[in-house]
Amino acid sequence: MTGSATVTHINISDGGVPKLPIERAVVGTLGVQGDRQESTEHHGGPERALCLFSLEKIEALQAEGHPINPGGAGENVTITGLDWDAVAPGSRLRLGPSVLIEITGYTAPCYKIEANFSDKDFNRINQKTNPGWSRAYAKVLEGGPLLPGDAVEMLPAS
């Protein structure tokens, strides 16, 4: 995918899913201020500070008949215009003018997001069974403000 990538949604919750959109955010080493995870055993912390997902993947899932929406699968940042296949552990992204993140791994789906799938099969976005369809976790290397519409840049491998 070429062209400019952007943040379309920034999503938070008081624990659990769905995460709902907010108009502006401050991102720190533990993620988006105001966001909470229901279970910190599998979510959150410095290595899983942000969960990201592709708007194009969400739209493709909707076209398959799934009732998923941005934030529904628990992602904090929804991005459009990015080659999602290139988003892999070790990738670094610049979000807006200030936020620098590094992808730490793929997000394993769980039953709490099953309502996003017409057949309740949340493994539709499991990297092991459907490569390229997973959400991604990231650690925050540099924090700062973030807004919907901010540019997203995939940085060259170092």
C-alpha cells in the first residue's frame, strides 16, 4: 500500500471491550492516558502498551459480514493506509509528530471480542491461523500527544 498512512481512531475503555473513540490522547510508556485493561496478565504493561489494528482489515471483516468496528477488538490505535503485512515485531512507527513505538508482537485474540464476529470465531484475527489479520502490540519509545488524522510513518529497519 502506498500513500500516506494516518491514525483514524484512538480508543480507550475503563477496562475491557469495546474501546471507544476519543478526540485526543496523550501516549506514555504505559499507553494511552485514561485507558485501562481488565486483565493485566495478558494486556498492558510496557511491552504491550498499545494495541494497533488496520482500518482496512476492519473494513474487510465488515465486508465478510462481521459486526466489527474500530475499537471493538480492543485496539487503542486504528490506522489506515499502512501496509499491514509490514507491521511485524521489531518494526518501528512514528505516530504523529511525537510518538515513537516499536511492535513487540501479535495480539492473541480471546473470547471477550467474539461479539465482533458473526460466527463468534474470534480466531479470525489470530496471527497463527490467519497470518496478516492480527492486531499488534507495541511498546512506546517516545510518548506525546496523538490525534486522529495524525500521520503514521513506518521507519526504516535499523
